Amino acid sequence: MGVLGEVLVGLAIAVGLVGIVVQVLPGNLLVLGSVLVWAWVTGGAAWWVFGVAALAVAAAEAAQWLLAGRHMRRADVPWSTLVWGGLAGIVGFFVVPVVGLFLFFPAAVFLAELLRRRDRAAAWRATVAALQATGITILVQLAGGLVAAGAWVVGLFLT
């Protein structure tokens, strides 16, 4: 692969990493897809780099569900509450571009928990737990994406 191709792959990886943090794009999928394209074109040892990247992303995806799920179970927040929050976040993203996601998600979680528990303090604790679980998810995904990106950078010098 030429220098221009490698720069484009690097840019796509960077966009994927930003997508993990902003939660707008499927970040790790974009990172892994970029490394896959690079491995496909480069061939040879690049497939080992892709394997390392795939393992990192797969481990991060599994870990995010385990860690965030455990956090939500401890706070006694059902997944249905997160579904309502996620749907409201998607709607909010289009109603108030970009910022609406961050406004509508916690508002919907709070409302769903308020309706379920009939207690403002408990609903607020559940909302905080949901936001913490979202933060855990972002950090774990980012760790996997950074390991995959690091593997690609190392692969650039080794292949």
C-alpha cells in the first residue's frame, strides 16, 4: 500500500476513535474495518496485525457488556430503561443536532426510572448509574480501539 493509502487508513482509524468517544459512529467497527482494508492490500504479515486488532476489539466489545451490565445490575437498573434512553438519545440527536443525544438520553432514563420507581431520588441514582455505565462502555471501547490502532502503527513499521 502506498503512503496515500496508509494516510487514508490512518485518518479512518482516527475518525473511528473519535466515533467511540462521541458515540455517533460505530467506532471500533470503523477502526477494525480500516485495519482490514490495510491488511487486505498489504498482505503477508499484515494479517497478523489484523488478528491482533480483531482480538483487541472483540475483547473490548465483550468486556463493555460485562462491566456495564454488572454496574447496571448493582444499581438495579433494567436494560429496558437504557433502551428508552438510547431511543430518546437518537431522537434527540436529530431534534437538537449532536447536543440532543447528551440531553435526551439522561432525561429519558430519569423519566423511565421515575415512572418505574415513583421516587425522584431513586430515579436520579439510576440516571447517574446509567451515565456511569455509558462512561465505562466508552472507556473500554476506546481501550480496544487504541490497542487496535497501536497494532496497526507497529504493523506499518514491521511490514
